[in-house]
Amino acid sequence: MKQSRTMSMVEAAANVVVGYGLAIATQIVVFPWFGIETGLAEHLTIGLAFVGVSLARGYLLRRLFETVRMRKLSTERMQVGQYLQRKPKSKTNDVATDVDGPSELAVGSKPW
């Protein structure tokens, strides 16, 4: 099923909002381990600096993968269409033959 551009944006936005919350929580816990002391306002600002980049990245990657998927489907459909349009081979000889003609076995020989 094809995902619309709008739904790609909704998905990317939801991913960014959840990621933003996790990033803020992670910064609050991890920054002090490295001696970085900041207030909540700084954490929120640092997080916001990456929101636009993250949103664009998520949206563009989603669209890229959707384009690749649709091209693959299109190619597969073209191949099926070409297969269905082929003319059936005429049946002029019902005898099984190999490249050099009909194969014959000597009396008493085994086929393998």
C-alpha cells in the first residue's frame, strides 16, 4: 500500500516529538556524568536545534524508500505485462528433443 506524503509527514513528526522527549530526558541524565551543567531551558533549546533537522531527515528518508518501493513495483508490473503480452510458442513437434534432435537410448541402456 502506498503511503501519502501527508502521512509520511505525520509519521516523521510523531517520530520527532517522541525523540525530542527522549533526548531531553537523556540530556538531563547524561550531561552531568560529563560535567555539563545546564538548566531546563538550555536542554530544551539544544533539543529544538535538532528538531528541524530530524524532521526533514525522517520525511526525506521515508519518501526515498517509498520511491524505491514504487519503482520496484512498477518494474515488476511491467515485467508481468510483457510476459502476458508474449505470443505463445507454436506446437509443431510434440516429441521431446534436445539440441541435436530426438534423443534415443540404446536397448538395455539406462537413462541416467
